[in-house]
Amino acid sequence: MSVRQSLLAILDQGPCYGYQLRAEFDRRTGSTWPLNVGQIYNTLERLERDGLVERGDADEQGHVYWVITDAGSAEVAGWLSSPVERGAGTRDELAIKLAVAATLPGVDVTSVIQAQRRASLSRMQELQRATYAGAHSDGPEELAWTLVIDSLIFAAEAELRWLDHTERRLATRPRYARELGLSADRPKRGRPTKNAATTGAPPAV
């Protein structure tokens, strides 16, 4: 998720100071992605360096207001009109963990999957029980919160389906057909090719 573009989009509605930006971000994300003030100001300084925001006037309490530039507004418009790009490879910790566990001799990968399933199911149930402090209202903050929570619930459901699929797939393959011992081949020095690094394809040897 891009904190940079999110803060810019908020500033496109009007000047804000740091703590105000954090509060506005929380309102629009249901407080499901907490940001600390240091992260806010580090982002603002980078945005200033890139010519997307400027420091404005300070109020009587000393709050310095940040103002979006024309270039910043253009970046917000581009962000909102563009799809989120997903990487070709994966850095998902769970997928990598199970891929490694499934190929290690002597590892009961079914137990690994079952432990994860219990944790994932508990997480999904926790999300389903979650209630919003302002749930009695039908305002924009409640809408923002439910959109984020729904996304997390769908992701948890997908993870559970993937775990079931993985368990069934591994059950159809005998252990000897998926376990890997250490290779006797000595890999060449150097970095993987660009294709391997960006697409997940095995590196050239």
C-alpha cells in the first residue's frame, strides 16, 4: 500500500499538518494501517524533495501546514486512475515457508499446514466479530472501515482455501517425489538473471 500517494490524496483536499494527516489517514482506513508521526514527516520530507508538496504557514500552536503542488495533484490523479500492479513473483512469507517445508526431508508438512489453518481460521473469525466504534452511523468513516475489513476477510478466506488446496495437492504426491536433499552441484557465482529475479523463473546456470 502506498502511504505516499494516500497522504498526497488527503493533501489534495486541503493543507494539513502532520498529526492532522495521521488522523485523516486513520479516518479513511478504519485505523487498520497505523502510521506513526515519524513516518508521516519522513514521507512529507520526501514529497517536498520531489516537488510534490510545500511547507506552508504555521498556526498559533506552531503546526506547520503542508500544501500540495500542481505536480502533486497530477500524481494523485494518476494514482487514482491507475490499477495497482501486482508483482510477477511472490514474497508472501506463508507461500515461501510451505514451498520450502514441502521439499525438506523429514518435515511433516501436513502439521505445518494444520497449524497455519488454525491460526488463519482464528484470524478470520476475529475479523468477522470485529465491530466498528461508530457502527450505529452510516457515514463515510464506517464505510471506509468496512471496505478495509471486508478486504481482510476475503484475503483470510482465500488463504484458507489455498491451504486446503495445498494439503490435497501434497497428499497426491508421495514423499520421495517432492523432497529435495542438498544438491551436489556447485552453483556459479553471480546474481540471478533479470528474468529470474523479476518473474520467479529458475536462475540460469
